[in-house]
Amino acid sequence: MTIQHAPRTTARDLVRRTVATQVQRLQREYLPSGTRTVPTSWAAATLATLRRPDGTAGASLAIWNIVLSDLPDELVGRDDQPSDAERAVRLAVVLYAVHQHSRTVPMHIPDRPFGQSVRDLAARRGSPTEPDPGVLRRFQRAATADAWERRSDALHAIVQLLRSEQIPMDYADFAVDLYRLQRSSERNSVLLRWARGMRGATGVTSEPGSDGLPGFDTEADPSSDS
């Protein structure tokens, strides 16, 4: 008799599952449902905490308490620095909190990759044939950032724009991208995926840029956001 072994659960699977669980619950309790027209007190308070700047007194500890509450033991760091998974889950749920703020429609939608959502944003703020250059520059900055804090800042700026246009994305999928970006062997694969999602937007292709990264030309000046 052949013994069937269950598929091995990877760190990516756990990151995806953790963020999906957290975000879906927050979204379910934040959006109107049935006779309830306002968010539950738990959802409103949790999203407000997640949106607090790290410099605010107690904000970092409060945010970590939320992030770690559902994190599987396999993803928890073992030293004084956050693990790759902890960092990815934290940024994903924080950005979801920013994205969903004061919106009455879901900003987390499964199967809406980040690149596709940014492509829609660039087209809406510009046009399908002339995407908004400011969005493309922010996208380039997020893709080519050489430090986690810089990438986080660039992604925060993009999510603010997605929120203003009420364009959703898949935060569980996005969290896996954030996890993989921290691993040198997987970074280019994520950037290629983002570039394919942005395909058709001027300035972003699936061909390597001047730095060898797919779809992004880091010799372009990313400092202007006009």
C-alpha cells in the first residue's frame, strides 16, 4: 500500500495564511455587515493602532503585540532582530490598515497582485496609454530600495494612493512577496513578478534594467515625484 504524505507546509504558506487570517477578520469586522453599519470596537481600535507611526509612544510594542498574536511558532524570530517572516507580516498588516482606513468597500481582494493594482493606479491617475509618472517612480523606488525602511516608506506612499483611488490588492499574496524580497535568492523573482503585473505601463518592462534587475532601470532619477 502506498503511503500518501501530506505536502510540506513552507514558511511562505504560513506567512500567507497568517496575513489572510488577520486581514480577513479585520476587514469582516470593519466593513458594514447586515444591520451593523459601523466597525466593531475591536476592528476600529486594532486598525487605529496599526496605523500609528512607530515614533509614537508605545506604538511599536502595540503593533508587535497584534502581529505576533497569530504568528506560528515557526515564524517567530530567535534573536534580537525580527525574522524575515515577522517583518513581512508586520508591514503587510500595517499597510492594510492604512489602505482600509475610512473605506466602506474591501481593500483586500484575493487574486489581485500588487503589480496589477499599481498598474491600475498608474492608468487611473494618468491614462492607459500614458500612466502617471509619479506612480511609476514610486513603484521603481519600492522595487529597487536597498534598505527595508526605504522600501517600507515607498510602499506606504503607494498604498496611500491606492486608498485614495479605492483600488484593492491581495495582502496575503503581498506578504509573501515581502518575505521573499528579503531573501537574496528570491528577490529577482519577485521583481520579475511585479514587472509582469505592471506590463504595459510605460517605463516598466519584463526586460532587465541597467542594474540587471527585471523591469527596472535604477539609473533613472527616482527623486522627483511630480
